[in-house]
Amino acid sequence: MPSEPSKEFVVLDNPRPGRPYEIRCETPELTCLCPVTGQPDFATVIVTYIPDQHIVELKSLKMYLWSFRNEGVHHEGITNRILDDLVDAIAPQSMEVITEWLVRGGITTTVTAKHEK
């Protein structure tokens, strides 16, 4: 059965909850639609976090990012939404989400959102 986009994360127990360590996930496959023009926007998303009791399962993160493909959303909005949704799901000690957007109208945009416990 083929995979489908989803806003649901699969949450796993942190295998080393007493040890601070960093997890970095990066993909150049974040896409959404410009809410003004309807044209596609493309970005690399980088999620870096120090877990507490839970981590996010990677396939569910991929399916979550895929779920934005047909949504009209501004760069700042999607970056902060990704951060908020991940923090709500796994309650990390800290997290940073960076989106690096391809050139649109001659401007490259990078948005960084952070969470500290």
C-alpha cells in the first residue's frame, strides 16, 4: 500500500533519556504553495533537537512534511508551524527548525524558529 501524507507523528521513546544528544534531520523536499500566487515554493528544511523522553519516527516526519504540498502558506508560517507541531508531539529539551527557500522574485529566504524548554 502506498504511503499518504499525514499530519500525525509517530512518537518513539528516547533510547537514552538521561543523556543529552542532538538529532539533526534534513531534507530538500519541503514544498507548499504561495498563498498569494498559488505557485509552488521549494525549501530545504533542517530540524535539530535535543530530545527529552521522546523522539519522532523519521517516516512520519517525511509524511508530515509531504502534507504541506498543496497548502497555501507563507514561509514564516510553515516554519513556525513545523516547530510548534513537533514541540507539541515530542516535548524536546530544545529544537530549531530552519527552512531555506529557493529563489523567488530574486530573493532567497531563510527562516529560523527556536524552542527552549
